[in-house]
Amino acid sequence: MLYNCTANTLILRTVTKKLLLVIVLLSITSTLYLALHSRTVYLVDYACFRPNSDLRITKATFLEHARLSSLLDDSIVNFIATILERSGMSDETCVPPVHHYIEPCCGLDEARSEAELVVFSVIDDLLAKTCIKRDAIGGLITNCSAFCPVPSIADMIVNKYKLRGDIRVMNLSGMACSASMIALGLASNMLQVMPRGLHVLVVSTETIGPSYYSGNKRSMVLSNILLRVGGVAKLLSTSRSKARFRLVHFTRTITAANNSAYRCVYQEED
């Protein structure tokens, strides 16, 4: 039996070229798909600030401090009592250490200590829950509206936990309650371009010590009554392994062009 070796060789080479072409096309298609397709973002876990019992302040104590203050008029004390009654807050809420004085006075050191207490506590709890290596944190986003120290809160975290040198860092301030949602959107966008396997750490808090108001303007004293110490740390990733939640939909509408919305939370001097 005779074989045409030349014809078989040509057929083999043709098949090989076609297979290589298919492999190249599949590789290009997969690369484009991964590059253009939006990655699903997951919340691996989170940790909320749990203050010690010595930071707890009852409504009765809060009101008693207002009555003993030499800076507040009787009308403002009555206003505080009304808001406390209608707020629905329990007697288990907590305030920073400086707010436990009858005439609170918060300097830079006290404000920094409050921020560190909350931020470091929630991060420690989150790292303990997830057992994640610090080198796996490729992004860090922090938000604190009224307190914006130098170095920033984000830099405080990088220094404390010795995070990687090429970490992407964002520090948000002056955005009030919307900042936590904005940070979540930024983290989602950041994860779309980061190498797979890395995580983004989002830390949200509000340092209320420096914002304590000692005057008699009702709209300004509201923050003293309603705001309490707190914070949360969230770890996000594009890996569904060990994830607790999946980010399904995210929409943000900016209403700062509307004057009433722009001035709904407005910082100014009395």
C-alpha cells in the first residue's frame, strides 16, 4: 500500500494553521470579553463599630448636661428635650469621650483619637473575621465628612497596617451621609480595573467631636442631638468565594445644582 506523504504533510500543516488561528481568535475574544465585560462586585464581609459601655449616654444624662450648661437658653433646653423624645433613640447610644463633659471642648488631638478609636476598631474586627492578608488589599477608600486632618484618615490606616506601597487610595470629605454610597460606587469602579484577586477596603465614619455646637440656634443644635459615634469597614472583591452579598444595582443622582438640596446640610459659623 502506497501513501502520498506530500499531500498528507500539506493537509497536516493546513489543519495546524487553522487550529492556531482558532486558538488566537479565542484568546483575543476572551481578552476583549474580560476587558469590556463589567465584573460582578461582591461584599466579602463587614464590621460595625461596637463602643465600650463607658461611652454610652442616656437621654436623661444628655438632657441634664444641657440644663447644667451655662451656654444654652431654657428654650433650647426644651427644644432638646422635645427632639430627644421624638427621635426614637434608646438609652444605649454612644458619644465620644469629649461629649461626656457638661461643656464639651474638642481639639485636634481629641478628634484624632476619636477617629482612630472607631476606624482602627472596625478594621481590626474585619481583618479578624475575613482572615485576609494585608497584601491582598489593593484599594482603600475612606469617608468622613466634617473631620479632615493632615495626614488624612486614609494615610492613618496605611501607616497603622503597613499596607502595600502601590495601593490605590481615596479620602472623601465634606459629602455628609451620601459619602458612604459614593465610596461604594468608587470601590466598584476601582475593582473593574484592578488585578483579579485584590480587594478594596471601604471605611466610613463621622467624627462628631469637632462639630459640637454650643450655641442657641435650633437648626445647628440638631447635630448634637441626633448624631452618635459610629463607623463601618467593608471589604469588596470580584471573587464570589466567601462573599456574603452581591452588588446588583447602583445608581447615584447628584442634586447639588438644586439650591434647597445644596443647603440641606450646610456648615457655617453661628
